[in-house]
Amino acid sequence: MVVLSHQSALNELFLVKTCKSTFIGVPEVDLTHPEAKTTIVKACQEFGLFKVVNHGVPLELMTHLENEALKFFMQPQSLKDKAGPPDPYGYGSKRIGTNGDLGWVEYLLLNTNPDVISPKTLQLFEQNPEMFRCGVEEYIGAVKKICCEALELMADGLEIVPRNVFSRMIRDERSDSCFRMNRYPECPELKVEALSGRNLTGFGEHTDPQIISVLRSNNTSGLQICLPDGDGDGTTWASIQPDHTSFFINVGDLLQVMTNGSFKSVKHRVLVDSSMSRLSMIYFGGPPLNEKIAPLPSLVSREEESLYRELTWLEYKNAAYKSKLSDNRLSLFDKSADHSDKSPL
């Protein structure tokens, strides 16, 4: 499990109010359905999240990798530490990034580009059975396909041509995509009842900086998304019912930029369960580092100017690594914002 002094961990990690209701409005999408493009666009505009069902990925493939990941995480800490510290790839625990963010989590972060494999990734594969590497590669291939299909349906729904305007960046051999496996150990010491409705943060509130994310988890709850409430202050957290047979796809920051704010990069977080561990696997679809990102001209009308200035993925990625999880990174690239008091990136 995560190496933490339980008492000190509870003192230094964020304790947050627990959401008592489950959000049942997550749109479900069968990518082969004739109306899939319409459902996806509406979901991305309203929530920034939807669930993919009937996706064709065998459950055996998903559970195989889950089991292999658990084998790694259940090893003695000394063996896991050989794949760390993260650079940012490799094994990490408790610390999320380099800016002081903490969580009740241990994780593996892998680069999915075979030409840019980090030393930590190679060391990880060398330490573990070949079936672990095969499982990772087969799974990534399957979710990458879903990712590209969803992006092309988004283009169809927005009436953008060519329809690969988004997916081409993921399929590019220089694509800077990555794959993350998070394990959130159960925390019996938390004693949720005694904390008056508060819970421990596994992964703090944030948006994903890439184009799109494809998530699959076991059947333990914990994922929450931030919904705009009636007065518009955006502080309502809603729990997402887990479904280990399906994938959840959420909009990332770059997709919000390219759609000129039409699609919402959803803010989300993960809370810890007191009795069950949670394991999630996320594919983050990113463009090549030098890819120029800006609102698509066809989505910027004469009446509505472009909301964001042009940026490269490398520029935005560097800004993300310099920020804390909860920071609004897109504000640095908002054309209407005054950045005179901000330090240069």
C-alpha cells in the first residue's frame, strides 16, 4: 500500500466534504449508434463527460491488465520504488507533481510513444513479467481506437471537416499521449463517520490538460465531477457511479481551446473509500509537442471572437507542470484576461 504515516497523512492531506448524491445523468453512448455524434456533442457541452458502452473491448483484456497492475502495487515497497521516483514517468506515491499536491494514491505513469520510452518505463517493464508489458500495449491500442472514434464523432457532430481534425493528432507517430494507473488504498483509519461527512482526497480537483481522457476503473466509487449549480459558482460535486465494463471519456483543456469554449474541460477529483481500494486506468490523448493549438476557425463566428490565444502543446504542458492541480491553467491563455501581474511561463 501507499507508504504513509496514517496520522500525519490525515493531517497534511485535504479533507473535503463528501458528496452524498450520485450523479445519474452521465450520458451513455454506443459509438456505432446513428445518433452517437449528437449525444456526444451535447454531453461535452453540458458536462464535459460521457460513458461509452458496447465498445467492443473484451472485459478479459481490461481485467487482465487490472490484475497485472495490482500485482505490481502489492509488491514490497522497496521493489516498487525501483521504478521511481517519477521523472515524470515511473512509479510515485502520495506526491502528485512537484508543486506540493498530495493525495492518498500510488501510481504508474507511462509514455505511450514507443520511440520516446523513458528509462523509468523501461526499468518497470524489465522488472515485471512480459505479460505486464503485453497487457499495457494491448490495452493502450484498444482505448486509443475508442479515443479516435469518439473524436471523429465529435467532429461530425460539430460539422467540422475534415473529420480527423482532432484524431489525427492522437494517431500522429509523435503523439505525446500517456497512460496512468492509479491505486487508491482503502483507509480504515479515516473513520468517515467520525469526521462529520468529510472524506480523504485521493486525487485533488483538476482538469486534464490534454485533448481527451479515457478512464476505466474497478467497481469502487470515488470519482466526482464538478457541476455548475443554479447560481453559477460551480461548486457542486457529484459522484459518478462506477462501471467496470464501460469507459468514461472526458474533455481536456486542449479540446476546450479548439472548440472555443463550446466543450467544457470537466473539473474532477477522487475521494478515498474507507473499506475498499480503487484502481483506475486512464489514457490521456495528447498531440505532438510542437502542435499548434487554437480555436478552430469554423467554430469562431464574426460575433464571437476567439477566446484563447494560439499555443503549442509543449508550452501548455510546461505551464501545467508549473502549476498546482486546482489552478485554472487555461486562464493563462485566455485572450480577455490581464496577465500583467503573472510571471512568464
